[in-house]
Amino acid sequence: MKLYLIPTPIGNLEDITLRALRILKEVDIILAEDTRTSSKLLRHYEIDKKVLAHHQFNEHKTTENLVRQISEGTKMALISDAGTPGISDPGFLLTRACIKAGIEVECLPGPTAFVPALVNSGLPCDRFQFEGFLPHKKGRQTRLKELAKQPYTFILYESPFRLVKSLEQLAEYLGAERLACVSRELSKIYEENRRGTLAELAQWYKAHPPKGEIVLVVAGANGTVQEVPDYEENDDE
């Protein structure tokens, strides 16, 4: 009895391991956050398996039945639209339920957006904090005040539609000169890593509305970084 958690490419379809492909071909059922999105990857690698939807809107209802099927011998793998299941994506509830039921859970190493964004930001990455998405309303102000005192580099996921607002609010609470890096469309043709102060980045993206998946990396309050790293940018889009 085992549940496999399999990371999938965040952009470039070549960013998947041979082991991940082998297991996807061996299991009986693949659980996918969005079956339409995952079908592109599966077709690309000629993987013809039964695919079931497993997402935030149905996971509370389906988890018990999935655990039962795995216990009865069904080989099952969970994938998200992109990246590692459970990282700002469904996966936690099923993982916890399997562990409680005595089912082995095996998570393969692989793609996740915040690691390359952190490493290529030029900000200290020996210690860092992953925040995921900021609260949209309730608790947002409290979280921003807490982040202002965070001594280590921290990482946020953000929607392109809320990026400017978040940058402006971070500048307000953390200081306009706090350094940051916006990583956009990682591993894709229009990948961009733009570095600067929070104020500079807010001004840039207000004039150049962003598209795609976004990771925002922000320097901590310990003052270890004194200048903006040099960078190359892609303005072709």
C-alpha cells in the first residue's frame, strides 16, 4: 500500500524525472488537480492511465474513498497542475489521511517554483521562510506587520492581478528600499527575474502589467544585503 506524490513541471515539460515518468506509467490511477491541464503532460509522454480530479473543492469528500481504494491495493499517484503536491496545492489532506491509515507515502523530489526563484534572486538563501499566498482580506495587515520583522529572506506566491498591490503594501510596511525579486514564468520561454527595491518593482509592474505565474522573494529585516544585484531581464513579451 502506497501513495505516490509526484512533482510535475512548472513550465518546461522536460523538467520531470525518469523515475516520475516510470511511476506514472505503473500506477492504476492518477489523481490530478485539473485533469485538462495534466492531460497535456500525460499525452506528451504517452501515458494512458485513468485520471481522476482531486482538488480543493472535492478533497474533503473524496479522501476517505481514495484511502480505502489504496488500502485495497489500488496503486495511486497524486500530481498537481505544476510543482510539488501539497505546496500551495492539494495534497495535505490525502497525505495525512494515508499516514493515519498506515499507508506509506512516498514524495518524489522534483520541481517547485520557490526554490529556483529563491536561488536566483541574489538574496540570502542560507535561511528563509516560505509564506505561500498572503491572506486576501482578513489577517493581511497583521501578516504584513509580522513580515516587516522577519529577519530572513521570505517567499510569496502572487497572482499577476494582485502583484502591484502586494508590492505597494510591502513597501509601506517593510520600507520602500527593502530589496526583492519578482520571478515570473519560471522555466518558460518568457522567464523573467527582475530585481530591485519594493518601490522600484511596484513602479515597474504598474507600468508593465505582468502575466503568468509569479514568485516574489523579499529580503529579510537583518540588513545583510546592501545593494541591488546586477541582473539581466527579458523585455520581449
